[in-house]
Amino acid sequence: MDKEITRPADKINTNLLTRDQFSKNGFPLKDFLEIKEISYGGFPEISGLNPRFKPGSKKLKVVLDIRVPEIEQDPTDLSLIVMKLIKLLPSLERHQCGEHLFEDLKSGKKGSYTEHSDKITNIAHMMEHVIIDLQSNITGMNSCSGITCGYKDPYFRFDLFVECKDKKVGMFSAFFAADVLKRLIANKNLSRRYYALIDLTKYLYGNNSLQRQTELDPLASQIGSEFGWKRSFVLSLLKKLKDFGFLNLKQALAT
């Protein structure tokens, strides 16, 4: 389903945190993974990098920084992260990946690394797959291809290109994927809100009149009635969808 550009490993900072230092000081969630820029277009210059790209297809470009700290006896278990992602998005297991990412990580073949750059490259690659899966799940795309491109400098930056049928769904998918991966890298659990966000986005995508709704109260009431959710829960989901660029609501949503 995608093709990854493999880059040479770069010299990374060797001033490692100890595991105790990491546990004591923590690392802010926002610093693990940050979307620097999102754009939408044809990007013909990268069409030849993945033969599965459909001619003339629109693509989402996500510029991504991944700053997972280097830690002695690193506790980050990528195979465990993959299992949690598959629980959230079961169809990830059916992806056709030239790098065999999920198959190898799930089996533990890529569970530990001698090079820090290998780890962050695979995290970027995971994010590409999550974006692909979300878009396909929400819009019903029969196929969707992408590519992960790593920078030599700065070593922690990546360009992700993913075929995209709907810009708003693409933006939601990118921000959702980043949010999920930040939590999983930090060894935090995914609450039911993440499952509900997928269900709600798919529901709204299939209902154009609701998707165009700019007034908060009628939208929240209909969603609450449809899913049996409390108003406070619905409002928390709508705030996320607004933050992720999927909805344009006139009324402010409290945090």
C-alpha cells in the first residue's frame, strides 16, 4: 500500500537519558511528535517514487518532526504500539507494505534498534499507515497509497505523502494519527474517545447536511441522540474535530 524511502543512518546525539531520568522528568507529549505543516495538492515531483500512486491523484503532504528522546535501555516497545494500533484500526493488518512494517514489528523482528534513526523512521512510517487507514475507513476509498521520506538534515524530520480523496478527512487523519502515536509512545492508554472520534467522523462524512452545520446546539443534540452519548462527551468530540480541521463551528467550544 505504500513505499518508503530508506535513508542512511545519521549520527545522533549520544548524550542519552537514563531510564530513571526519563521516568522522573518525563517528556512533554507535544515534543514527541509535531506536525509542522500540512498541504494538499498533486505534488507531481514525487509521483515516480511509488508506482502505486494513481495518475493525477491529489495528495496530502505532512511535514513531521519526531523527537523521541534517546534513552538507555529504551522502554519504547514498537511491537506493543503496533498491537494497540491494530486494536484501534484492525484493517491495518491487511495493508500491503513493501517494507513489511506491521508484520515485522508485530512479530518482534523490528522491536529493538541499535540506531535511533531506525526507530523514528518506523514511527513516521506507522503514522503514514494510520493516515491511510483512517481515510480509507472514513471515505470508503478502495485503495490508497503513500510514501515516507526522511530528511538527512534535520534527521528527525519527515515528509509524508498520502493519496487523499477529501482534504478535511486528510487533515483529521493526520492530526488524529499524531495524537494517537504521541500517547502510545508515552506509554499512555487510548480512551474510548479515540474510538468514538472515528465513528463520529465517519458518521458526519456520510451526512453532508450535518457536516456543513455551523451551529453547535442542533449538531450536538442530533449526535447525542444518534449515539446515546452525554452532551459533555459530544462536546469534547466536536472540539477535537474542530481542532483537527474537520468542522467549522461558529460557537466556541470550551476546553
